[in-house]
Amino acid sequence: MRSRTPFVLSFCLLLGTAASERSSAVTARSLTLNFAGIPARAELLLPDRPARAPLVLLIQGTGPEDMDGSFATFGGQVTNGSLGTLAHALAGQGYAVMRFDKRYARESLSAEGAVAAYTAYGKLSMRDLLSDARTALNAAAAQPDVDASRVYVYGWSEGSVIAATLALEVGARGLIVQGPVANDYASVFARQFGRVGVPYLSRYAQDGRLGLPGLLSSFGGNGSMLAKLQGQLLFDRTSTLEHPVLNTAIDVNHDGMIDLQAEALPAMAAYDRASVPQDPMYAPSTSLPTLDTLTSQLKLPVLILQGGNDANIDPADARTFDTALTKAGNTDHTLKLYPGLGHSLGKAADVTQDDFAPMEKGPMNDMVNWLNTH
């Protein structure tokens, strides 16, 4: 789950996508899905084996990500996802693995279509995304090489919410969640500012107080995309690129400086409490329950994968979710916590440097081993 980005979406450009690793023991089958009238690419990887293979559905994170979990960043750059590599690792061990482009993913992966794609995606609800994941699962389960009685659902970040609801709906054999959303959405976003924004912005502050020159410098500093974006709401709504202005509502004492702890932190929490429920993706009437509210229903085996330096999701939430499953009577759940790894389960020196590095092999091997035992 990445931070809110209304101020900067107009700068999104993307030039390419990640190439998936290939295995000689795996066959790739291209499919086209229909997401409410919108065609979407999908790929089913099948192991070379005579028996029908158990199915693993991969659901990516926030935004119009492609089937590998790649997404647009700034300045004509792309953050490459690791789901293609993960899919081949699982398929090479005997599993049928389905992954798919989210709506508007192809358009978002072009310089010309990025802004329109993100605008269209912003009108979707979590229930729309659940419907799309269900369509992908049904298309894979209908293939003759797939054992539809053995289904496992994987969800990364915001996709963990979709994965959990879908797993319950279809009676899946198991649920795998990576960097799971196990707290309410507003709290997740607010905690990002406290855990990532304050430490990063403090480098550009004086005695914990940030002025306009420091705020402007922070966007070009040595930090992850998420860390740099934390300062965007410290600009006033009247700001332009030519005339940036500090947010006067946050600078409550009007001294031209924003105290990160006393002024910015409570303001960000209040902003998220007010704005997140108004977002179509998170509004109560159109969203899906976060994992903390589903613990009493999750009686199936659950694998939780969590990076210790995950900037997007507080590792404490994963620990709390794991404990809650025990209290709810689930006797088959496993928490894997990886020190030094970030939201993508790639290397991250600290939370301000969590930039979606390629997933390490250790978590992939842990997924394979868990699936083999279930």
C-alpha cells in the first residue's frame, strides 16, 4: 500500500516493464480477461507435469500495476515488480500460477496514457478490484491443466485485502499475504507519515521545524519515493510550481515553519481520518474489510510475510494480526519476519530507503516450502 499521491500524479511517466525470468520446466499460456468491458492481459504458468496442478493466484498492490507488479514513478522511470519472478519460482515447483494486469495497467505504462489511466483507476472501488480478481481466478480454474479443488490466493499490500475476501469466498486451501493491510486504511496512511515522513523530513528541518527551503530540498534528497512524497501535503492548496507556499492550516502559529511533531503529525492524522473514507477505494460502502476485521473468519491456513524495514506497512501490524489469528482459534498460521527487507521483500537499509528492490530468494523459498506442506 503506497501513500496518497494527488499532488504529483500529473508527473507520472513510465517507459517499460520488468522482464520475467523464464524456466525450461514451465509453460506460459496467455489469456485475455474481460474486466467490466475492459480487456486485460493475463498469464497462466503451468509446470511440465502430467497431473493437474494446484492453482496459486497472485494479486498485486496499489494502483494500476501490471501482472508483474510494476508501476509508474516520476521522470520517465518505472519500478519493476517481482511477481513474474515469483510466479516462475512457484510454477517451477509444480504449481499453476495465474497473474494479470489490473485495469488501465497497459495505459499507465506509457508516457502518453499515464495521467488518464491513473484518473480512470481512481474512480474504481475495492469491490471492482475484487470482481476482477474473481474473474482471473475463474479463468485459471477453468483450464484443463489446473486442479480447481486446490486453490491458494496470494495478496501483496492492498492486494492482501482482496486476497483474504476472495479466499473466504471460494473456500481456498490457503492464504498468503505480504505486507498485509491489517489495520484500518486511515491509520495505515497516518502511520506512514510518522514512521517514514518525520524521520526523512527531519533531515531538512532545524530543531524539528521545517521551513519552505527545507521542504523543497527534501524532494530531491536521498530517500525512497514514499519518503519524498510525505512532504507533499505540507504545501498549501494555493501552491504552484512557480510559487510554492507552506500549508497555513498546518503552520498553526504562522511562524513560517512547520513543527513536524507538534503541527504536522496531528494534521496528517486528521487529514487521513477525513479524506480516506471519501476515496472510492476506501469508502465503507465500496471498500473491503481489512484483515484485522476478518480474523474470526480466517480458519484456513495463513502465511504472513513481512519485511522488517517495510515503509508502507508497520511490521507491528503483521505481529498483531498473527496474534489475533491465534486468539480467534486459527491453529495453522505462520509469520515470517525478514529483517533488512522492505515492502517488496527486497533489500532496504531503513524505512526511508525502501524503494521496492527485487524480492529476495529467501521469501520465495519460504512460500514454496509452505505450499508444499499444505
